[in-house]
Amino acid sequence: MSIILMTDSAADYTAKEREEKNIIIVPLTVFVNDESFLDGYTIDAEGFYEKLSHGDCYPRTSQPSPELFLEHFNRAKENGDSVICINISSALSGTYQSAMIAKDMAEYDNIYVLDSLLVAPAQRILVDHAKELIDSGMDFKAIVEELEEYKKRVRIFAIVDTLEYLKKGGRLSAAEAAIGELVNIKPMITITEEGKLVSFGKALGKARAFKSLIKKFESAPADENFPLIFLHSSDEKGCLEFKNKFISAHPEQNIADFLVNLGPTVGSHTGPGVISIAYVMKKA
């Protein structure tokens, strides 16, 4: 009996990573004007931001249907495998609810649907840890218990160019979004323990925003046993600039050797110009 690992496209794995890690990715649907795409299958991050650059549009997303999860759950049931399915925060998407409906439809006890209360590289950190635990041979129940505790330590802090996308998508209130309306103001966002996106401050210009982000990290330092992940949305140059400043301030930190380009699922709600860091916080 195997343990099957599943997540959704908000975790931002590339097609190559999906195959190498043997993780099943259930895609959300992304709508750009009159076109619809399956995130990670019929459109990738590069193609998505290229489309955004050619017009004034605010894309939207749709959660996967329960049937997309059920197909994999039924296959696991037939093979006698267990399933761990880790989904984007239920406060941001109905994807978790779709997976729960599919679990009920499958009528199979060896499925655990986990509400990550996270998104993007933070969600990916949780999925990567699940993969490590599965590969170590840990028992199914023990893995689930570990993940439920581990997710409470995952942090993500980000700078965004504008809060307009988050406001239009209903992920932030108009009052919160108003913080970033002034020219060259860089709003900063994070995700709460309840899995909600909130604005936690602003800075004048990118340089000050970088300093503020590093200070925020220092208020909740990382566990050096797990690598920090740097993320951007179509701004690799800016992300590398921030990464270099961060390493100069904290050369002791364990840094992932890759950058994540925020995919269409989350990029639809943040727009381009995001720079972010995600990591596992030290145990209290």
C-alpha cells in the first residue's frame, strides 16, 4: 500500500517538478478575458503574465470540481492506497470544500484532506514536507498529525505593487486596499493563522519595503533545518535583488537554490510585481 500525495495548483509546482516529485496536482481554472485555462496544464506562469502584459484585464479563477478529485480518490481506493490531499486555504478558495465533497463521494476512510490555511510557496513548503515524510516511511496517521502541527509554523510575507487585484477578487476589503493607492507606496501582505490574506503595512519605495520585509522576518525567525523560499510574480530581477539583500543581512540562513514564479492561480489575485519570502518558523 502506497501513500498518494496530492495538492492543487496554488502550490506553484512546475510541470517538471510535478513529474519529478510524483505529486498529483489538481488545477484551478483561470479565466483571462474570454479564455479559460487549467493552471499548470494549459497555461504556465510565463504565459499567464505575458497575457496580462497585453491588456487591461483582471483575471479570475474557479475552484476544481469535486469530480477532479474523485477520479484520483477512486483510483487510490481501487488500489488500496492512502491519500494525503493538501489544499489552498479554505479562507481563500472553495478548493478544499471540493476535495471534501469528493472524499464523501468516494466513501473511503484512507483519504485525509488537509486545509493548509496557506497559499503559494507557503503551501508548497507543507507539501514538500509531506513528501519527505512519505519517503521516510512514516506511518500515514503520524504524517497527518505532523503536518497539522507543522503548518502552524509556516510563514509568508510579501510586497505587492498594487492591492487592486486583491480588492477586485474580494480577497481584501476596499479599506485595506486603499493603503496602496499612493504613488510608489509598496503595500505588504501576509496570511493569518485563519488562512486569510491581510495587509500589515506599507513602505515608500522598494528599498524601504525590502528593509521592512527583513524586519518582519526577524520578528519571527526561521528554523534553519528548512530552506527559505523566495517568490516573485514576473519580477525575477527584483526578487534576486531582495534575496541578495536578505542574504547580506542573514548569511547564516538556509536558502532554497531556486526562485518560484507565482503561478496563475494566485497571480490572478495579486497581479505582477510581487516579491515574497516563505519559510518555517522556529519552534517556540
